[in-house]
Amino acid sequence: MLETIARQAGCTIPPYRAPATSPFVRWAHSGLMALTGPAGGAPLIARRDLCARIDELTYGVEAFARGAGMTVAVDANVVTERAALLGLSRGGTVSANGMCRMIRANDGWLAVNLPRVEDVELLPAWIGSEVKDDLWPQVECAARAASCDKLVERAQLLGLAAARIGESFVPTWSIVPMGKPGARRKKRPLVLDMSSLWAGPLCGALLAEAGADVIKLESTSRPDGARFGSPAFFATLNAKKRAIALDLPRDREVLRKLFAVADVVIESARPRVLEQWGFSLQEIFAANPHVTWVSVTAYGRTGARANWVGFGDEIAAAAGLVVESEGPPMFVGDAIADPLTGLAAAASAFACLAAGGGFLIDASLFGAAAFVAGAPQLENAASVEWRNDAWMLREGARLEPVRAPIARSVADAAKTLGADTETVLREVLS
């Protein structure tokens, strides 16, 4: 992926070299192994060197940042820190946060994600019958009578996040020239982060760590949904950003002015949202040809899935980022497509900054998950044992502990909604 990013952005990067440490040991130490496997059972060993691909992404963030004249050190726990902060654990066919499940249809497996209240309200229309309190057994029963494709098609028509596990869909990740390279207006890149939840805000957080002036923009009527979850997790992603709020789409002219002065814009809305607000990327790049536009979507901006709903857990499963044992496929980590996309998007943004900007980054959760899922196959040369009240990885004569996820400490709390609006607009638009 790094070579593709460098080629499409027109910059260079030193070649990545995987660490000499055993891939099984890296898996055991990553925190991902502790989050992967059946609930209450032994953690599972991935059959591919997933950690090598994740390490490649973190290397890319740091290396492309240097090319842009910036410095950032990526925390090794970035893909598991939410689980550590929320106290999540592995659930096998149930995601770590409990909202997504592997469901068997009559011709294979699909993953169904219900993170929003309205998702549960739509279930009767999806399965064709009334849903009682214990909803998952009813969903599983209904799914066994239908095909994966039919279930996914009906779910997406209703706006539910569902996907076949191990999709044949071609992943999207592209960097497209839209404007022209140019010098930054200021030494610190100005980043407008309009994204929400995890992937886009992580991209913005990494740019902020590297010294960019990152402005978190939220709608007063629809703020970032992550605000209503763990305050500590929200702070890890947003504490180093300035916070502004606009009444969108009413304040679209203020937004247009911000687009015109930003070096980077990060957004995670489906493509039709900008159109509904009266914006087109062609007009934005015409007004600001040096901007780098980071568009984070589930399956990419174009094609039949451009407006599909998707979240980290079921998209990772759709991309084949699962572990398989003798039974059903099981989830890897916690909504892992999100942090992987945040890393890859940040690497792409730094590469585009190094090249002078003027690019559209089409960043899809499916594309990032598929990249990691395609890691080299490993020989089955390790096992897991219960020793001294702990799970241990055995590789030959060597025993290594299976480490739980570790969260970073956050010194500063994230600001309240729109805390810096007046000051930021005065400074940036003056």
C-alpha cells in the first residue's frame, strides 16, 4: 500500500522492512490476540502476519510525515486502545462491543452491525416479522432461510450495516490529482476535520500530533457520535484539536470559506451529503487548488456501494479480516477497520502534503481492512496454553504472555462542542 500511496501522490518513501521479531510474538504482544477468539475460551492465533501489515501502516505515517517536514511517533496501541479504555474483551462471533454478530445464512456467513437505536427499530422490516426483546435469536432464525446477498441487499436498502464475510468486492483506495501542488499558506498545515467516530478523527489526531493546526468542526444539530461514548476515548482522538460548531447546512457559506483556506479537509460523510449541502469537489478545488481532501467512506466514493452504510466490525469481516477455527469465523480485535483506515488515511495525507497538495484521497474502510487481511500466510508453528492463571503463546520452547490491550494516557480533556468557534473563525477567516 505504501508504494501505491507514494506513486499516486508523486513522492518517495524509504522501503519498509518488517521487524525480525517472530510474527507470533508480535501478535501476542499487540493486544489484538487478547481480543480475538471465543468468549471465555483461548485466544486465537491469526494465520496471517497481520501485525506486519499494521506495522507497515504505522511506518508509513511516520515516514510520509518526515517527507512533509513534520514529525510524529505512532503509538503501538492505537488499534486496541478503545478496547482498553472501555474494558472490552473478545467475543468470538460477537464483536468486542457486543453490537455486531456473525450470522449464518443459507449459503454462508454475514456480519450484521446494530450500533444505533434506529437500527433496532428497522429490524422488523428487514427480517419480515415483529422483533421482541431478545432480538438476536430471531435475526439468526430469519437469516437461515435467506441468502447472504438477499439479506445484505435488503439491509442496505433500509440503511442497516450488513455484509457478506469474505466479500469478492474490489477494495478502493486511491489518491487522485484534482488541483495543483502549491506552497502552504503557513508553516503549520491548517486541517479542517469534519469527520466523526474513529477513522477520520484518528487521521486528524495524527496530523495534530505532527504539529498541524487541526480544527474539529461539528454540526450543532448532529455532533460527532463519539461524544456520547467514552470521554477518555473521545479525548484521545480530539484533545489536541480546536473545536468549532456550525449550524449546517445553514452556515454553508462559512464552511465554503473554511474550505478555501484549509490545507487538508477530512470528512466521513457519504458522498451525497456534500451534494445536498450545495457543494461539489470540482468547485472546492477550483477555489483552493492546493487542498488535500480526505474522504473516508465504508466502501469508497464511487460505484454501486458509494452510499452504503458501514462500520468497523462488519466491514473488517467483509474484507476477510477474521480468524477461522474449526467452527464459525470470528472477529479480529475491536472495530479494527476503523483504526486501520485512520492510519492509512494519515499516511496518505502526509504524502499529499509532501507533494504540495491538490489531491482527493478516496479512503475506504474496506480498502484498509482488505490490505491487512491480505498479509502473508503463516505456518501453524505456535499454540496457546493456560499457564499460571494466564494464557501463554508457545513457539517452540519459548513461552510469551498474551498481553491485553493497553490505553495511552491523555493529559488534556477534549473541548466541549464549539468551544473555540468565535476565536477560530476570526483568526482563520480574517
